[in-house]
Amino acid sequence: MKVGIVGLGLMGGSMGLALKKTQRFERILGYDINPIHLQQALSLGLVDECVSLQEIFKCDVIFLAVPVDGIVKILSEIDAECVNPNTTIIDLGGTKSQINHSISPALRSLFVGAHPMCGTEFFGPKAAFDTLYHDSIVILTDLEQSGAYQAELAKDLFIAIGMKIVKMDSISHDKHIALISHMPHIISYALANAVLAQEDPQTILALVGGGFRSMSRLSKSSPAMWKDIFKQNKENVLHSIAYFQDKLTEAKEFIEGEDWEGLEAFMAQANTLQKFL
Amino acid sequence: MKVGIVGLGLMGGSMGLALKKTQRFERILGYDINPIHLQQALSLGLVDECVSLQEIFKCDVIFLAVPVDGIVKILSEIDAECVNPNTTIIDLGGTKSQINHSISPALRSLFVGAHPMCGTEFFGPKAAFDTLYHDSIVILTDLEQSGAYQAELAKDLFIAIGMKIVKMDSISHDKHIALISHMPHIISYALANAVLAQEDPQTILALVGGGFRSMSRLSKSSPAMWKDIFKQNKENVLHSIAYFQDKLTEAKEFIEGEDWEGLEAFMAQANTLQKFL
């Protein structure tokens, strides 16, 4: 079997490395729109060979690891008649509804929507590493719309690279993930900008400890990738920001009103998060 | 020399372990208001002996490692006439202005205000470890008001446990730290509560990846300790929350208005934080 990976950044590059270790494929092919990424991917050994997008479409398994607007675009470009009916196309995008709506009925059974809940704040081929996926969750969405063969193969591959599978419809996915991933990214970007907007950010940032480091880590993430996500999941992200703003206002009012017992109870309630994580 | 540590949780307990390694003191004494902490501190070897607060006051060096309202209270209880004029009293509180104002003129030269920029979200004696302070910054505040002997000894001890020293007046300290530590904690508590307030937090939290973990880590921090900090640094914390809210609103408006280029530029601006960290 041959596998083709479109997009050779953190997610696609790490997928190449992880699949290589499974020894399931005789050849791992890669494609990236950025010629520098192609070079880097080859010299880092993320894929065996770089080929054209048309060559990728002939593979037995195709991973789409580009920003989510790119996934929609590539899916629209695949000519169903040129694709082997046993092909499995798996996307790794962080939103799922719009991608699912955009796929043509002729291709739908070949397609599996997947969202691996792992990543780092770094991006590009140099950020890739072989254990990125290990021990993380992958959410497979609207799996009943995929062909039985494709669904099984996808599950098999994700398990082979060490992932735990959760199934979900794409609408619930986008709602939940807005809250625990998309909105926290917006917060981190806003926090970074709140500090950078100060008169002398350098003096202030010379003092940072571990707390600020963890809160600002996500603000290093790729703007190009995240722009697409916020675009495709606009309504859910706005709702999630509103939930957060309400809670922040609650905390602020405790402080303004000097209701220290209320604030302590608010923090004790937040402490209960530990039970779930 | 004898050192006495008041408060044997994460900060005080780790200070006991760190000072033991320096071999500067013949005896490390400890005190905690909580009898369970005393037992734990002894069995974990955080201090050599637990004694009364009055015994601690007789030590050559005294560390105050309790919540900041507790620091103010203890400083008011120290009878300047019973304290050796060569004593050095160092507090490790996360706010500095109110503590500095509360100390009596008779004790002022014996006192050094310090804020080690390290910690974890865990608390109590069991959270203590010997390298907590290593490689972190400690901010020494209003050092010109301390005696020359006390200032030198404090610097010496912090360097001996592996810290880097930054000097600052307590008013600037409280302003800067509100922004890079106190406000980010409020955000983390509010984020945790935004998710916990959902209909089925368990289902949502089963999906979390590394992003949410780092954003919610601080929400596990001690409510008792943080309540005092927000109380003592109320105005700066409220200003910092307002700065953050402005930036969050800016991001939200880009999303609402579908200004994706504006949003991308906002995120690219946040990316520049990396230059400073």
C-alpha cells in the first residue's frame, strides 16, 4: 500500500514519521504547496518521496494535513472518477462540519473525518516528531457516512500510531472543541497582545514565571492555520468566548465588590476541574 | 546560623529543602498553623525541627512563606524589642506594596521583600521539592529600605539556591505582576468555570488536548493563597483584567465582522511575544 500526505508541517510531517514506524506502507509520499517545506520534509526524512498532488490522489490512503480551508479546497479538486474506489481519504482538520458539508456525495464513502487532539505551538516540517500522536485522542466524526472499509482502515491506522479513538458527529465536535481548544487559543493570543500593548513589554516580560509561560504558549501558534479554524467555526467560537466572558465578569465583580468569600468559592469551584482531567 | 520558616507548603517547604543543600545553616526550624502540615514537613524532611512562632522569631534568618494577608499579620505580631538586631526577615509573598506599608519602622531595616517567580499549581508540604527555586528569578523590592547587612545576606541566600536577582520598587512590582501573573490566574480560573458550567462537562473534558491543559493548569492553584493576593493587589488586577478584556473584545470583533485579515494580523502580533520569552 502507498500513503500520500498533503501538507508536511507539524501534523503531516509527524504523521509521516509515525506511519513509517508502523511499517504498514511500502512507500510514504508527500506534497506541500511550499517548495521549502518539500525540501525540509525530504531532508528530515518525514516522507520517502515528494510528488505532485495528482500522484497523491492515486495513493491507497491519503492524509489531508493542511489548514481547514485548504482541506475544503482540495476535496473539491479531487475527481471522483480518477480515484481508486478503495482509496481512504482522511483529513486531520481542527473543524469538521464545513468539511463534511463540502465533500461531494461521490467521494463521501471514501472519506473519514478525523481530528487528532494533539499538537504543539510550533509549526512547519521542522516541528514534526514521531511521537506527536502517541497516547492522544483522535475524534472520528460522522463515521456512519464513511464506507465500512474506510472506517475500519482509518481506525486501524490511528490505533497503530498509538491513538485512542472517540466517535462523534461533526456538529457536536465543533461545539465542544470551540470551548476546549478554539476559544482558549483566542484567550492566549489576547493575553499576549494585552502584555505587548504595554509601554515597556520588555521590562515586564523579563519577569515571567511558569504561569505566564503556560498561559501564553498557544499564542505562538500559526495564524494561517488558526484563521481558517475561526472562520469555519465562527458561531461556536463566539458562543464559547461569550461563556468565558461571563465567567471573567463574574470574577471581576467579586474583586470590584470585594466579595472575597465569593471569589474564593469561585476559585474552589474551578479547582474541581482536576476531577475530570 | 539558624533559619526559621513560617509556612511549610510549596514555597516554604521547598525553601527548607533548598537551604539544606546550601549547608549554610546548622539548623532549619519550621512553623505552620496547620498541625498536619507540621507532621508532613517533618516526615518529608523539609525542616529539621518544628517549633513555636516565638522560637522562629529568635532565628538569624526568618522566611515568611504564608498567604500575603498572613505575612502582614505576622509582621505586626513581631515585637521589635525581642528580635536580634542582626535578624533578617524575608517574605516570599506575591504582592509587595501592602506588606511594605504594614511593616513597623522599628523592624523595617531587618526586612527584605522578595517574590520568587516560580511555583507550581500544587500546594501544601507534599508539593515541595528541592529545585523549585533553581534557575528562576526572584524580585527583591524596595531594597534601599533594608539594612545593608540584611540586603546582602538575602541576595547571597537567593543566589546560593540558584536564583537570579531583579530589583524593583514594590509599586512597579505589583503593577507588572498583576499583568503577567495575577490576571492570568483569574483567566485560568474563569476558563475552568466556563467549561464546568456546561451541561455535560465530563463529555467535553474527555476530549482535552495539551492546549486546554496548559490554559487550565493555573486554575488548580490554592484559592486561599490567591484570594489574599487579589485582595492586596485589587486595583492593579482590575486594570490588568480590563487590558485583557479590551484585547479579547478586539479579537471577538474581528471574528464577528469576519475580518479574517485583521484577525490574522492580531495573531501574528501575538506571535512576536516569542522574541521576549
